[in-house]
Amino acid sequence: MSVKGPAPLIDRFGRQVTYLRMSVTDRCDFRCVYCMSEDMKFLPRSEVLSLEELYDIGAAFVRLGVNKIRLTGGEPLVRRDVLSLIERLGQLPIELVMTTNGSQLPGMAQDLVNAGMRRINISLDSLRAARFSELTRTGKLDKVLSGIEAAKSAGFKRIKLNAVVLKGRNDDEVLDLVDFARRGGLDITFIEEMPLGQISEHGRAESYCSSDELRELIGSRYSLLDSTENTGGPSRYFRMADSASRIGFISPHSHNFCGDCNRVRLTVEGMLLLCLGNEHSLDLREIVRSYPGDADQLEAALRRAMDIKPEKHEFNLDEEPQILRFMNMTGG
């Protein structure tokens, strides 16, 4: 007689949550113009989940059917002792992945693979050193390129580049980025800017570059073949007949991907965000600190959270952002 495990996490709209994006820090060594303000105020340590608390929450999600955890930040690899968390999560029956700016990979890529990580996303918005510094404010392109090479040498099963495209800022590099990915045997995803946090550095409506525009541009050089491949996230992928590289598009504005949303986000302060573009959330820090080690309390809270997961987000570029938290607080 088989013993059934706990019932999965299913929201009011019949969508099962199988993917947790877990922020391990709000801090970052870059200050990307679309992600945070130049003068950021970060959380005090007392408000940040410990590595043990992060593991306990991740393990509870896995017991309830989550099969993929992505570690995000800020920049996840700047958190002290983060490898100890990665090694523990790597023992769970999940696909463990990460989004990183690549700056720490020269010294850490092999450790990530040894800990059980098989796929990694690396942000790369420009191949021009001066422009890269301008977009990231503090980043050095050569360090990230060295990180990409270190990741290739470490033996990740799949490496994907992420590029946020801003009109008038880096949209003239789209084909160069595709060629870079092709030469390196890498995948690349182009992302429409998320309207999170109030910024003054640029106007989001003016800088908006749609996935449809980029697909047409790339199609002028390479024939894009529609693909049914899915990595469990919001990317829509295309293949090229003469390359193993995949090209993806994440399109929160032009092609809303909420209908089959399987994701939730955990901020490093313990807020479980049920939607990228809404404030619907549950304070898990209060629960894990009020009931330390009580898995039943934690799992019951995760089930309750499914009742407040909204059907979809509403992003409007012509209005002030409704979500005032920046992407570094949201979790990648």
C-alpha cells in the first residue's frame, strides 16, 4: 500500500506552485539602473532570514511539491557562507538554480557545481565596457566575462545569459549579444524592464523595448524556430537551425504570462510574495521565529498563502509604479 505525500500547493485558479524564487540577500555589488537606486539602504541583519531559516522554508516548499528553487538577490553570492545553504538545498529532490551578476563566479563557479547546481543564469546587458559600467554603475565587464568563462569550465549543464533591454541604452547590442551567446554555446533571454520601484534615472515608457521588436530584429539575421521547450519559468524560447543556443523572451508587458503562473517569491526579510506585480504577501519570518522548528505551522501557512495568490499582475508604463519595492528587494 502506497503512502501519499502532502497535497500540493494549488491556488484558487487551479495553478500548482512548483517553483520558488528565494532571495538570500538584498545586497549587491552592482547598482543596475533598472534594479535599484544608486544610494540604497539595505536591511539590518536582524530583519534578514538566517541561512537556517531560509533552508527550513525551502524544505517546507519541497515537501509540498515544489521541484525547482532559484536563488536570487540582490547578488546571492555576496552573502557570507551562502555555500553552506546551497550545499544543503542541493541535497533536496529539486532542480537548484541561481541568477547572478557573474562577478563572484571566477572564484565560486566550481563550488556551485560541486554543491549540486546544474544550471545558472548570468546577467549581461552590454558587451561594451564603458556602457556596462554605466548601466551597472559599479560593475566591471571583464570580471563578468571571466565569470562566464569560469562557469563554462566548471561544467554547468546549461548557462543562460539574461539581458534587460532599454531603448536608446543598449538595444543596439541585441544582435551582438546573440552572437556572443552563439559563440559560447550559451542560451540568452531578453527581458522587458519590470516597473518596480520609483526611479529617476530614465523614463520607463520611453525606454520600453518590446519582445516583439527584439524578435523581429533577431529574425532579420537568424531564422527563429518556435520551440515548446519550457524550463519552468516565464521565458518563451526559440531555436535557431544552425546553433544549439536558445533565445528566450520574458514579456511581462507585451505577452502577459500569468495564466499558467507556477511561481512564488521569498524575500530575504521573509515576505512570501504571491505575485511579482502585486503586494499580496505573507510574513513567513514571523512564523519561523514564533514557531522555530515547527514544520506543521510553516506548511499550514504556505497552504493559507495560496488563497491570496492573485490571478494576474497589471503593469502600466504610463503610470507611476504601483509596486514601490525595487527588484533587489523583490528577489531577482
